[in-house]
Amino acid sequence: MLEAYLPIFVLLGIALFLAIVLAILSRVIGPYRPSATKLRPYESGMDPVGDAKERYSISFYMVAMEFIVFDLEIIFIYPWAVRYKELGLGTFFAVMVFILILTLGLIYTLKKESKNFQISKSTN
Amino acid sequence: MEIINDLLLFLPATIVAIGGLTVMMLDGYKARSRTIYTTTMVFLGIALGVASWDLLMQAPELIFSDMAGAGGTAAFGTFIVVFGTFFTVILTHDYLIGVKHNFPQVYPLLMFCTFGMIVLATANDLVTVFVGLETMSVCLYALAGIIRDKRLGVESALKYFVMGAFSTGFFLYGITLLYGATGSTSLPEIGAYTDGGLIYWGGVSLLLVAFMFKVSAVPFHMWTPDVYTGSPTTITAYMSTAGKTASFVALVLILDRAMPFIATELTATFSIIALLTMILGNAVAMVQDNVKRMLAYSSIAHVGYLFVGLAAGSVAGYSAVLFYLLAYTFMNVGAFGVVAYYEKNHDVHFNNVESYAGLGYQRPIMGVLLSIFLFSLAGIPISAGFNAKYLVFSAGIEAGLVSLVVVGVLASAASAYYYLRVMVYLYFREGKESVSLIEPKKVYSFSLVFLALLTLYFGVVPGGVTEMIYGYFSDSMLTATAP
Amino acid sequence: MIGLELYLGVSAVLFVIGVLGVLIRKNAIVVFMCVELMLSAVNISLVAFSASMGDVHGMILVFFVLCVAAAEACVGLAIVIAIYRNNITADISKINLLRW
């Protein structure tokens, strides 16, 4: 039973070995020139200093909402993608129309939201 | 290819959807509001033409692997919805300019909403019902709060959203239980199931509760007055006519196809709902001073009359309901149209009945039109409203619901009080200060006159239409099992 | 093998929690979360029925439910943002302009 999993353990071993070797190599060979910006903890490009409860720009919520919608639409494409060959050309075009409609929605949001995106870019 | 054929049979919805996308892109590329409005009207005009053709020529047929229907009740529902939308868009354009909130987003939202309504009204499967209902509802939540810097509108949108999403949960649970009991989501296959059982009855009751939420029948009506008062007036007209029509057509389809064998069991429930709805709707409408709120409660009362037809549980009852929806669309869009006209000359809060004092003489045509629509809503003869009520009540009598019909007639007579009260203010009260009404646009008054003419026409000769509607149910299980 | 009844039981309990949450909680965001809980509860029973009957229709309906839930959440959040801008509150007991 366990023998069936042997290749996975081998893979895990190789991955671990490679990761350690690469980390050591980069430390030994690579140049190390620290600066204040580089040493700061990384937090999605935002300044991590200050109160965590500050007010975020509304554009973050807009992007989050758009993400939810476009992210979920993919569940309609998955079933088609797994049975792609059996379903034939008609379904292919149907899915293309579906994707086209999604693209139109995306273009619309980009057009409408362009102002908001600009604001978040300039604050960085 | 089959899909092309199906799409052709589904053409009104396809046109509306393509129109919605086009208008959305025009809005995205910042086209002028006038252009967007014109494009919307062109697409809706074509869709209305195709829908009328379907209504007159198309034989009943099932499309998209039996998920939806074309012709028959489907064509009828589609026609009412597209018709209602067509006039709503004309009124909305003028109204939003009048109240200085001319958001172009309203047109794509209206189009997508209409698409959802058509899907709902043509459904033959609970999945389609669900998708249509939700497309409609999500767009309506947004439309209710479209004037987003007015507190009233946004509050009504939130209320509508919370209640709507809540009822969606019940609706889905109902579908799920029905699916679990019968093993299918297709309406005729559910209709073929006769074993009963706890899961089945749980599903049926949750489904009906959710529909009562959506059409605002009485124990579940709390959101209606608030939402109808807070939303932009023409959007209220849209919700109460096209939205209600689509939901009711779907309800009739579900009752007729998916529950033909339990129609007699449901009679008692529907009778109680009808009774409560008629009494409460009319009673509370009497004490309202805000005309929009009065019309909201009156729309609840009308749902009560419609439920008399559903309680009858017969082909006559169902076809009476469909005719009622047609008549109600004419008169309610018209009535809200005139209210919107009075309102846009002033401000959003110009809806108190006292501010209507003496307005009937200022623009005589508008006064007369409002009177016609209100007479029809009250169910006074030679109006579509009278014939619709007559059909519903006679179906009730045939089904032996005499006491219910007596209450209905009394409630309807009492309703004349609050409709006539508006007219008393229009014509027999002196206005406090002279309110100036600007002349309505030609297209605005022309559409209202057209609706009034239709209201009167269906008051005089309803014959052909009622027979046509009756024919839709010729293959109904109810006729097959009728004694 | 876990029986169908257990799945349905869990789903019913979650659904009731969602309903009670919508009725009791005051914060609009929490109310949305409870609505989402109701929809997810339904998904559990749909998938359970679907699997026990070996029929895919229920699973397809789950896709639609997920999508609709996302769309509803979007519109709902947008409405809450709009109301927050007007009222500076997300407490639905303070949203009381319209009564009776």
C-alpha cells in the first residue's frame, strides 16, 4: 500500500534537497547589500508602519468585488474544459459567447474604474 | 442547427440581451445619454415587435432541451414584460432628467432585468426559474437604489436586498427539497410525482412562501411599501408591473405544470392569503397620504385579487390571472407615469396627496389620464380593471369560493375611496400656492394616452384576448383531470 | 459511508442558523454573511441529493447558486457602501427613514 506513494516521497526529498541547496547557494554566491526598504516586512506594497485600522481607499473594495464575480464565472468553464472533445463545436461556440460576454463586462468595469485604479497607483 | 432554432424562438430575450450589452458598452465608452436612450428604445422596439409576432403566431413549444418554453403562456409573459419595459424606459428617461439624476447605467440595468424577467416568464424548469428570478432581482436591487445620493432610495434598496436575498434562500431550499423528493427539476416531471411525503410538502411550501415574498402577498409584504416609496417612481412602476407579471406567470406555470394534482389542497391556503392580502392592502391604503405609498398598498391589494384566481385552481382562474396582469400593466404604468410627471416638476418628495390640490385644471390631459388609470385600478366598469376583476371573481365563484369573492368585491368597492380621494384633490380642492407644471414632452404624453386607450379598449372588448389566453391551457393537466 | 439524512440534517441546521442570523443580527454585513450561509446550506443538500440519486442536475444547480450568491454579494456590498456614505452606519436598526 505504502509503496505506491514511494515516488511522492522521492519527489518530496528532491524538492527539499534542491530548496536547501539553492538557498545556501544564493546566500554564498549572491551579493548582500541591505537597505531600509529591503529589510522592511513585506505587506502587499503598502507601508506597514502605523495603525492597522486606517481607512482604505474604496477602490480596494471595488477590485475585490470584481474579483469575486469574475473568479466564480470560471466554474461554468471547468465542466466544458474537462469534456472539451466530447462536447463538440456547438458547445465550443457557446462557451466562446459566454467568455465574450464576460470580456465585455471586464472592458466595462475597466472603463468605469479607470479613475479608481489611477488613484491607487499614484498613492504607491 | 438546433441551437439556432432555439435562439430564434427565444428571439425577444436574445435581442434584449444583445441590446443590454450594446448599451452597456456605449455607457462604458461615455456615449451621450441621449444616444444610449435611443439605442435602448431601438432594441426594445424590435423586441416588442418580435414579441407581438410570437404572441399572435407562435405555437407552444419547448426549447433549450425543455428548459424553457416558447409561444403560449411564455409568449404572453414575454409580451407583457417587454411592453411594460418599453414604456418604462420612455417614462424613466424623462423622469430622471426631471429630477436631475440622469444616470446612463439605468438603461443596461433595465435591459438585463428585462432579460431575467423573460427567462422567468418562459421557464419550464426550476433551474431556469431560479436563474431568471435572480437576474431580475439583482438588477432590481441596483435599480431601486439608482439615485444613490438620496438616503431614501438607498435605504429602500437595502431593505429590498435583504428581504429579496432572504426569500431567495427559501426559494432555493424549496427547489432542493422538491428535487430531492421527485428526482428532477423539470416542471412536468415534478408534476408527474404524486407520492407526497414530508420532503415534497416541505419543498412545495418553501417554494410558495418564496414566491409570496417576491409578489408581496400579505404575511410577506412588509418590504413592498418601503421599497415602492423609496425607489424612483418609474422604477416602481416597472417593479410592480413587469416584475410582478414575470413572477406571477412563473407561479402560474409552476402551479399548472408542476403541481396540477395538489391544486385542490392548495385552495384553502391561497384563499386565506387572498383574504388577508385584500383586506390589509385596502385597509392600509386608505390611511396613506403619500400617493406613491398609497399605490404601493393598492398593488398589494391587487395581489390579493390575483390570488383569488390562483385559489380557484382551475384553468379559468389561471387565465383570469394572466389577463389581470395584462390589464394591471397598462393601468399601473400609466398611473405611476402621471405621478412621476407631477413629481419631476417639483422634487422627489412631492407626493403628498395635498400637494395635488387643483392640479387637474393645470394640465387637463394629465388630470384626465390619471383619473382614467385610477378608475381602472378601482375596477369601475368600461375599464380593463373591471373586466380583469370580473374574470378573477367569476373564476372564484365557479370554484365555489363564494364567501372569498364576496369579501373581494366588498374590498374592491372600498378601494374606490382612496382612488377617488386623489381625484377629489385633483379637481375639487383649491391649490394653496400656484404650482406651475411644465408641458410634458410629446412622447411622454403620447405614451400615457396610448396606455389609457388600451385600458379603455380592454374594458370594452376583452373577448378575443381572454379566449386566446384560455387556449394556452388546452393541454393542461387540470383540464384532463377536471370532473 | 455517511447517510443522506446526516447531510440533510447538517444542511437544515445551517439553514436555520442563517435564517435566525438574518432576523436577529443588526450589522448589515453580518446579515449578508447569514444570507450566504443559507445559500451554502442549500448547496450541501443539493449535492447530497444529487450524489445519492446519481443525477447531475443538482450539481449544475449548485454552480448557478454559487454564481448568484457572488452577484448578490457584490450588489449588496455596493448598496452598503452607498448607505454608509449617506448615513455613516452599517447598523440596520438605524436605517429607519421608512415606516408603516
